[in-house]
Amino acid sequence: MIGFNFLAEPELPAPRVSVEQAEQILAEHFGRRATVTSLGSQQDKNFLVTAADGDVAGVLKVANPVFSAVEIEAQDLAAQLIAATEPSLRVAVPLPNLAGENCTAVTGLLADTAYVRLLRFLAGGTLVDSGYLSPTAVAGLGEVAGRVSRALAGFTHPGLDRILQWDLRYGADVVRQLVSHVDASRRSLVEAAAGAAWARIAPLADRLPRQAVHLDLTDANVVLSGGRPDGVIDFGDLTGSWAVSELAVTASCVLGHPGSDPTAVLPAIRAFNEIRPLSVVEAEALWPLLVLRTAVLIVSGAQQATLDPDNAYITEQSDDEWRMFEQATSLPLDVMTAVIQADLGMAPAPDPLRPAVPVVDVDPASVVTLDLSTTSDAFDAGRWMTPTVVDEFADAATQDDTHLVVTTYGEPRLSHAPKLSHDSPAVIPTGIGVRPISALRMVAPWDGEVVDASAEALTFRGREHELTLTGARTVGAGTLLTGEPLAEATGGQWVEIGVRPTGAPAAPPFTTAELAPGWLALTRDPRPLLGLQARELAPDADLLSRRDASFAPVQEHYYRKPPQIERGWRNYLLSTAGRCYLDMVNNVTVLGHAHPRVADTAARQLRKLNTNSRFNYEAVVEFSERLAATLPEPLDTVFLVNSGSEASDLAIRLATAATGRRDVMAVREAYHGWTYGTDAVSTSIADNPNALATRPDWVHTVESPNSFRGKYRGEQAARYADDAVRAIEALIAEGRAPAAFICESVYGNAGGMALPDGYLQQVYAAVRAGGGLAISDEVQVGYGRLGQWFWGFHQQNVVPDIVSIAKSTGNGYPLGAVITSRAVADRFRSQGYFFSSTGGSPLSCAIGLTVLDVLRDEGLQQNAVTVGGHLKSRLLALRDSHPIIGTVHGIGLYLGVEMVRDCETLEPATEETAAICDRMLELGVIIQPTGDHLNILKTKPPLCIDLEGADFYVDTLDRVLTEGF
């Protein structure tokens, strides 16, 4: 042994070096006059070196005197090798002293010779204090670890020959030697975890590849650039060990962060494997090594706190290290190992379940299997929240020839999903439920022994598998032969059946989607016990790839890895993984998702008639009358179309036809649609980065009336109207008087920002003075979303000449409308006739009428007042504790939470907003960014949202901004 042996010298207090001594070393050996600041370290002594001009000149590292010059040389050479072979990684390589050497031997400073180096400083900070780590950040850690492992694969040096407490080859020995320092109340937990982990590692040890490893690529030693990990510091733990230890150490640090759970490490494992592929045996050893790592951290920290009680660095880490340990040991080793193997595509094939005889004697044709997935008809009309829904569905599915009703194994069961929860729900069954129609005898499916029994539960262990029955009366005891009585099931009562390989840990009845690969690998589908064929568990469908193959990718989707949404109800969206999300963006479904009155209306009308509006039928007349009645005079004539884009496009065409002009005035940073006409007047660069450059010559724009971050702010915002009027008057003077001015009545692209008071009054007057028309784009804001006003233009105390609407009009059904005066409508005849195949169909009109009825009957406009006011008040209060919230725009349930990096400069927090949305999704809230800078949380939920949902949204946002994103 050339280097240090921790097992022989287990006490390593950090060197006691003062700031004054450090500054003296810098001057004498490096020729630098600088200020030093002590940094945290467990066993060495580190100082940040700051030059006179304020620039950081490096990190002065005083190594613990137990480490030799040979060991330190190995560290420096490894750092230089990584820097050379992975040039896009930043590495803390040593800087030469006055003699041109990397390492400086200093005597007289400590009892033994002290080896001192000045290391390159890597700017950017680390992740250690960042709170929650996103999957992207976790993957970044794994990527760095993979690249370092790849670079060091062939590195050899005598200085690697050492025994460190962090080398997991000696982890069990370190725990045994130091566990006495751990508080007695927790000591047995650490001993048990380390012992169980080592029992899994030891049989694999000789097959684990070995190489040089950094062994400390954690959140404290990986440095960021532009928010992404790309720098490596602190090679003090460099040694030769199992290569997979590099990943185990890196992944373990993730568990110390808030919001993490055991599966949070998977992005790091995946990223590491893509760079430096893991072998099957390494994947098997990885989680036990991670558990052992956390145990070593606990005992080492406890010992070091005893040796060096004044070292704040040690005491500050204690809580995080315990959290890591508790997370790592919260699941059986086999479960997380199976999760990792499945994620890497290494899952072994399960042994088949082949009972000698079925547990029950029934004809398979008399067995009914219930579909309890997200798409099941059983959960229509929100019945997934009804506690008795499974029983009711079973009753409905029972026929005269039915003997047994069973549920499915391994399929997400929506009825177990809570409507509002930050946690991924336990919805995936690890067994099946069986409900016999009449009393049923159950027998031993193989030779075995009843090892655990109570009045209504038992475990029956065979040589290969164990069977658990819950809800059945136990009749067998002790050793039973195949076919002997085991239990009796009562007719009409559920019996839960679970099967697992003998010796496997008992699975919970339900598990989460994230842990399902682990628990399902340790259980078996019990259907063969009923004489039925086991169901193949469908692999995760790559729906996005299929989508991109046939659906033009330019049609974007929310989120980089979106959940598959197949059901909605009120203000909730439900995924095929059985997760319920609070929907905070769907202003299309104004009544809420899957409204039963809309569904019933559609079904009834489709059974009668659906054609085009050239035929004579009542619905198109009634809907047009009802729609016009919501608007002031002279807006009394209706055109029906299919979408908001078509509605606003038609509005522009009406204006140009009525005035005989072609020029149109629009507001910058606004979005109106995707047709040729609406795209031309849309100037939002978030929707089209080339919007301003590609605008045709007939479109003219005025300044965005953004009173928060625009040209005029606060009380000065009134000047936007003056500027717009001057622009219109200038066009008129040029002989190009505009046919129309088009504007959203509430500034949607800015997150629902109200226009400056009196803005539309002045601008409408100016455009009309030139013979033009005023178009109010109400596509997003109309239909009571503002609460106090049914139409947005009411807030500005104006009456437009043309109104375009959609989204809310059909509650998600493609229906839009344009309402104008009869005079304007009649002038459109100069363009020929107008016709929309389905815009005014019997179905669309029937749905449109039902939406108006429900808005009235359910008081949804008033709900927007009540819930919207409460929601905005809470969001504004949140701003006081989170400076990233610049302001909260909007009225009613048309809100926008604008995120800024600086409250003075208002620098948009674009990347942060995207990360916030991703984290909100993980916690059960669907929210998306909007605005030209994509830094505004678009808060426009269905109008049926209640106070509970509003509070959940704010509480979730508060958690995200507190924990990190």
C-alpha cells in the first residue's frame, strides 16, 4: 500500500490553517498578494483567493497531511487528462507556483509537511444549495460523471493505491468502524441498511469492472455554466475502485434535495449509461452501492463532527445526508434495482406462474374482466371520484351467466387517483380483485404452507411462489397439498389476490407509475390462478414518435415529455398513467371538460340531423338570436365559423369589404390566428419569430400598450392611445386610411393585461373618423371570463363595429362567430356569398346554445368574479415573498403571472418560467408560458374552477418557488 489507509488511520480532522497563514503561502510560493476566504471542506482546508481587482484568482487547497505527494500527483495528472480528453468540460487543474511546480511542500505550517496547490477557479457555482433538482439538472450530473469515467478508464498511477473511507469497496468496513458515533436511536437503521446492501454487493464484487474514479462528483463538486453542469473540481478522493461507484456517488447526492424521491436519480443513470454503458452486473449492484454510500456518509459525518465540532461545513450537511439515507432506504433493494434495470432496458424476463390447479373452479367464459383504466366508460361524468364506482361497474357488468368479476393487474386504476395532489398517486395494482357472484371455495394451487393467517387474510408459500388472499375466510392451516381447501370467498364481496416469487418483499396493493416497474417485477399476474391467461403488460407507448411520423411536427405540443391525456372532467385532466392534473390553461373549455349537458346535446343532435347551414332548421336561427342578444346595438347580425382564426379573418374581410380599403392597423405583440389574414396582423414573436419582418404592406402596427414593461408604464400608459391615434391620423394623411383597427379587448399575449383606461375609446374614435371600423377580438376573453363583464370591450366602455369570438363558444367543439351590424354584413355581398360547412351546422348550433344555457344556469360568470378575485389576491400576496413574480395581470379568470429576474430592470425570466411549468406539471398542475418573452404563466382555467382548485394552484406555485425548479 503506497497511499493512505483509512482503516488504519480513521481520524482525519481538517488542517487548522488560518487566513493569515494562507495569504502568506500565496505570497511566498505563488507571488500573489490577494485576499483569501475560508471555504467548506471535511478533511482538507480550502480558501477562495480574490485578487485586488475583485477577480477570483483560484482556490488554495491545503491537503490533509496524511496524504502523500504521490497521491496528490495522481490527482493533478487525472485532472489534466480529463481536461485534455474532454475539452468541453471545465476542470480545476493546478496552477504552477513560482518554481513552476503544481504541488508545493510547505514545512512549519503543520506538524507534518503540508502539500499546497493553487487550483483554477471555475465560475458558475454548484447545485448544492439549489433546492429541488430538475430532471435536466440531474441528467447533467450523470453526464459529467459519465464523461469523467470515460476519460479515466485507462488512467493508472501509483497514487491510486490507497484505501479511502469513500471507496465503496470498503464501505461495510467503514460503517462497522464508525457507526458508534451515530446517535443510538438511529444506529441500528444504519447498520441494517449497510449490511443488507453489502450482502447484495459482495457476490458481484469480482465481476465489477475497476478503474480510476473521481469518487466525489456530487452537487458540491460539479460546477455550472449557463445553469448546466460542465465543470469538475476537488480530486481529493481520486482512487482506483469499481467504475460504477462513480455513478453511485453522483446519483446519491440527488436524494438530499427537496422534492426528490428514489426515482429522481434515473435521469442521471440514463445519462451516464449513454456515455459510459453499464454492464448488467453494474446495473444490479448500483442501488445497493448507493445505499451503502449514504450509510458511509452518515457514519463519517457523525465521526467528523466529533473530531472537528467547530467545522460548520460538516454540521450543515447532516440533515441532507440523513434525507439521502432515508430516501435510499425507503424501498427494498430489489424494487429500485428492478426500476433501474427496466429503465435501462435490462429487465430480466419473469418466471412464469404455472399453478398445478386453479385456485377456483370456474369456467373462464363466465369470468368478466373490468376495464378500470382512464379511458373506461365507467368513469364518465366524473364518476372516477365516486368511492363506490368499482362496485357499481361490477354490478353493471354482471350478466346471468357471470360467475366471477375480476380486475386487472398492473393497469393504472383511475378510481384510486385523488383529484388534487402533489404526489404521484398509487394507482397501479400489484394484484387483482376477485368478486364471486355466490360463495366460492378456494384451494391450494400448489403444495405449500400457510405461513400467515388471520380471519380474512392469509399467505400461502410454495417452493416458487407465495400467494396472498385478503378478504377471504381462511379454512386451511399448516402444510397443504395441491387442491386442498385454502379459503372461502363470500358472494358479492371482493377478495384481493397477490402473487410474488417466494422470498420477495410483500408488495403494497397499489404503487405509483414511477415505481411500478420495480414492484411488478417482484409480483406476478394472478389470473392463471383463475384458469385465465396472464395479461401482457403493454410497454410504454412512444406516442410522440407516432405523432411526429404522421402529424406535422410544426403543430407543437405542450411539454418536452408530456403525459398522455385521454380524459377530462371540469377543471381536471387525467392521464393514462392514472394521474389527475389541475388544468389552469384551458380557456377553450369554458364550462369545464366533458360537461354532461354538452355531451348529451351532441349525442341527441347527431341522432337527428347534422348538415350545413344552407338548409332551413331552427337551431341556427335560435343560436344566432341568442348570441346577438348578448351584445349591444347595433351588433345584431351573426356569421358562424369553425375557429377563432376564421372568425378574426372573416372580421378583417368584412371590414375591407365594407370600407373598400385594404390597410389594417394592429397592435404589436398580439396574436390573432393562423389564417393568411390573421397571421398577417399577428405580431407576437413568441408565436412567429419572423412576424415583424414578414408582415405584408397592408398591415400597420401601433406600439404594444404594455403598461408593465412597455414604453410607457404606470400612469404614463395613457400615452399609448395618443401615439396610436397619431399613427392612424398619419395613415389617413397619406391617403391610406385603414379599413379597420383590430385589437384584443384585454391584452391576451401579455397574460391577460387590461388595456390602459380609455385606450379603445380614443383609438376607435380615430379609426372611425377616417371611415374605418373597430374590430374587437374576443376569442380568448369573451363569454364571462372577466367576471364583471360578459364581453371584454365592456371593460373599456366601448362598442366595436365587429366582434370575433371562438374558444368558449363551443366548449371545445370547433365553433366560432362574427357579430356585426346589418349594414356591415350587407356590404359583404360585394365579395360574393359566404358559407361555412360546419360553422352553423345543427350540431354546432345546438352545442352553442347549450353553452349559453350552462353559463347562465351554473352562474359561471359570477364564479369568475368570486374565484378569480380570490385567485388574484393570493397570487399578489405570493409576489411579496417571491421577487421573481414581477406582477399579476388580468381580471376574473383571465390572469397572467409575469416572472422577472430583476424587479428594477424587469429582465424576463424566460428559462425560469419554462422550468417552473415543468415542475408544476410534476406536482399535478398544468400551466404554460405566454407572452413575447414566454415569461408569463397563462392562468386561464375553465370557469367552473372552485376555490379549492385555485388554492391548490397558488400553493403549488409557492412550493415550486420556495423549493426551487
